[in-house]
Amino acid sequence: MKRYRQSAILDLVSREAICSQDALGRQLRARGFHATQATISRDIKELQLVKRASDGAYERPGTSEGGRGLADAALRRAILEYLRRVDLVQQLLVLRTDPGQAQPLALAIDRAELPEVVGTVAGDDTILVITRHARAGREVTRLFEGWAMDDRAHPRQAF
């Protein structure tokens, strides 16, 4: 349930300006999630949401203007946390995550605006990443696998 709620939070803050935990709680209730203020506070911290300087609304790091470096860092963290396996077929990558984790990873990929990536389609535990051509697919695969393998503290399934 936590992963689904956090995916809903990411979706909400990416679609509209939510400036308080109370407003976020109301939006979550409207979607069928009932969470206490403490739970919402923990979710905000775990998702590493920050407040925009312009209007005080929550957002993921790297989504503001000039946030390319932050978006890349957020993608790397998402890869380390969520990615379990990568399969490459020509210019198509199939990424596997644990249940409920595909949405946050796909969002991080989209926000990073990698030039090799055309777009993503995410389900519950699977993401289809479409790259511009087969070579770009190999480059993105190497990038993601390299980031996932660099994390010695969190053992991953073999790629």
C-alpha cells in the first residue's frame, strides 16, 4: 500500500501545485488513500520532495528550471532503489522493479530528459523504455546497469 500511496503522491505533485501536507492529505483521500499527517510527512521525506521557491508547492528535486543535475542525481537514486533487472531488445528496454515501484522510476527517467530516451510506459512492476535507436538502447542499458552495480550497500539481482 505504501508504494501505491507514494506513486499517487508523485502523480499528484507532478500534476498540480500542492503547498501543504493538509492539501496533499485531502487529495490522497479523494483517491481512496487514508493516511495520517505523520505518514504523509514520512512519505514526503522518503520521496525527497522539496518546496518550489516560486509558489511553495511540493516537487521532486530537479524539476525546476536549471535542475538538470538534480534530475540526473534523482534518476541515479531511483535506479539504485528500484531497478531489479534490465532486458534489451533493439531500441526497447524492459525494466523490472518490485511491485508498485515502476511509476516512481519511470517518472525519474522522464524527468531526467535523457537525449537517448524517447519515452516510457510504466505498469506496476515493469517499464518499457523506448530509445531512439539500437545503439542508444545499448548506451542507456550500460548506464543503468553501471549505476545499479555501483551500489555495494544494496545487493541487486544479477543483470
